[in-house]
Amino acid sequence: MAIHTKAQALAVIRRAYGPEFADSIAGQLPDRIDPDNDADAELLRRLGLTTEGLAEALGGEL
């Protein structure tokens, strides 16, 4: 189980997609994010955030 803080998630999102995108979704993220939790995973998918997408945006760095 990998639980991340909102700040940790936003740092990765900023690196992957830029500060404008990160800022635009910051208000929609909960304080703690658990990608293994169905509700959190669904929220991330709705925002366009997937493990595969992040890895690709970071050049396989994830």
C-alpha cells in the first residue's frame, strides 16, 4: 500500500506535466492519496493520471 501526501503527488505531477496542470488539479486532490483505494484510483483516472502516463511523461523515471 503506497499512500502519498498531496504535496508528494503534486511534486511528481509538476515534474511530469508542468506547474500549470499541477496547480489546476491541486484543489481536487485529497490530503492523502492511496492509489490502491478504489475511490482515489478513480479520482486519479478522472484527472488523467495513471501510473503508465506518469512514467511515460517522466521518460520511464517513475
